[in-house]
Amino acid sequence: MARRVVVGDLRVQQIHRKGGWRSWTIVWPEGSIHPEADRFLRLHDGSGTQKTYAYFLVDHLRWLERECLTFERVVLQDLERYMGIVGAEVHMPLGEPWRVGKRPLGRSALSIAASCLKGFYLHQASLGVNADLGEKLDGTRLPSRVDRRRSFLGHVKTAMPANPLAPKGPHRRHPKMLPGGAREQLLETVNSARDRMAVTWLADGGLRIGELCGLHLVDLHLRENAACGECRSPHLHVCHRPGNPNGAEAKTKHPWRIENGTITGGLIKRVSPAMVHTYFDYLTSSEYPRGVRHGMLLVQLHGAGAGEPWAPAGARRMLGRAGKRAGLGAVKPHAFRHSFTSAVLDAADGNLLIARDAGGWASAATVDEVYGHVDIHDPAFDVALRTVWGERK
């Protein structure tokens, strides 16, 4: 089964495979597969990168069609000009407007676009198409201090891959935090126990929206000394399940299994008392239907799909509406995650290990590769979380 998303003349097509797996490719208007794009995207089959690259690549392919450029004729200057058109800072004539009505891409999106283009044309070069362009894209640079720290044995490295299309200059992130008091205002505004639970779990758990909507009841160990034996405190297991009926997927892919009805593995995250309270409030209300077979935690409350798993898009819309009613503007789920991580970092006196593991971030920094993971039973870890949850002053 496939679902098509129209993007100009070319289409991004989502394909549902056996076992709940999904993949993405690019097709022409009449439905035939774009062979070059499909071969490249198959290199990333089974990963979230495939979907991201599909949407970035389809935009570039549409531009090639308008410019009457073939893969054999594209030169590095053409790619630099395309990057300038979509938002990069380049010093050259850009030609006719492109992406009319759309805002320029931000720094992060430009980096992804550059990686996608480099990978695509290097793949073409490996097949014997436009080898000259492949050589210019396949450059290297001297390793930086950060590169050396990441590798632990970094002094052995003499060169690192470089991308001439990547945006230049220092990379400064400015994550969008929740306004002060946003959690309390949202809790007063939302209309159901499910929505109060969603706000609380996003705020206290630092969960991604795909992780929250992808939770199953079996993933929750909300009492002390649960049967899994992996954490003494109340916790949950974030498990990557590509077959969830609502399409929600956890980004992290830690191995997990269910044995004798008890889940082990996955990404283990501590649970606050407020999270436990809102969970029981939701489960004992009339909102959670009895006898559901899908076993997922969050369900739709109204309409023809009442009782079915709640999709991430529905959760985003709920938060957006609640934020506007509360006078906060459109609230996005990831703002909870940024605020949670920032609060943990402040409470832990800048300890990056605690902030990373409390939020489940996957980092390639020195502390991640060399010093490993912080113990979630470490007193400092416990103090930081309880401070964020409001249990310590």
C-alpha cells in the first residue's frame, strides 16, 4: 500500500511494507519511479534519513528540470547556486526565483540539504555518472579539536570529510524554549485527562512526540522495583516500533524484547510523580476505552476514530490549539524537550552527561564516546531530575 504526497511535478511516495516497515521514494506524475533517486534512497532504507532526504532531493530534482540540467551536465557551481537559491549565503548570480512563497531554509536544514546533495552526486559518480563533480565533492579537511575529542584516538586521524556545499561559519543553535509558566497555563487550558497527561509527560520526561505517541501500556513500569530489574525507580521503556498503527516511531533504536509479559531494553527514562498521577487520572477516566486490542497508551477521544491510537499530528494540533487559547502562540512539542534539557543542565550545574542521559540525547561528543553513560541511580542524576520536577528547592 502506498500514499503519495504531491510536491510539484515529482512526488514523494511513502510505501508501506510487510511488518509495518515504511520506505520513501520519488515518482513522476504518472506514477513511474525516478530510477536515480530511488537507487540513492534505497541506500538509506529503514531509516528516518530516507524520508528526510526524499523531501530535500525532490525539491532539487524539480529545480534541475526547470533549469534543463541533466546529471551529466551538473557542475559544482550549479549546486552552489541551488544552495544559494534555497537560503545559503553565496556570492554569485542566482537566476530566477525558486521556492516562491516559501521561507529560506534555516542553518540546520541547509546542512541537511548539503549532505543530501553530496551523497546523491557521490552515488552517481560511483555509477560512472559525472565523475568530475564527484571528485570535487569528495574533499577532505584537517581534523578540528572537536573531531579529535570525538574519536578518543583522534591523534591518529589526519583528514576528515568535507562538504563544499555546507553552510560556512560557526554553528550556533538557539533552541526554542517554552515561555515561562507555559506548562501551568497549558494545564489550565486543555480539556481532557489525556491532554493533561501529554503536557505533563512532555514537560517532565523530555520525550519526543514520536516517543510519547508510540508508547504501549507494556512499556510503563510506574512502580518501584519493577519486574524488568533495570531501574529501581518508576520508569518507562522507549522502544522503536516501526509497525505502530498511528505511524509514531521512537527515534532511538535500542534493542528491546518482551519476555513473559515484561519488557526489557529500549531507552529507559525516569518518570516523575506528576507523570504517574496524570497516567492514573487518564486510565481511570472514561476516556480510555476498555477492551482495546492495540495496547497503545494514547488514544483518540472523538470522531470516527475514537479509541484508535493517537497520531503525533493530532498531538501537535492539540498543543497548537491549546497554546493559542492560553495566549502562548502555537506551542510545538519539541519546545518541551529543549526546556527540559536546559532545566536539567541548570540543575546539574552544567553536567552534560546528566543532561544528555536525562533527555535521551544521542551525542558523538567526547563524554558520550569515551566516558560512557551516567548511572541513572547516581545521586547527582536523581537530584537534577527532582529539582526539575519541583520536588527540591
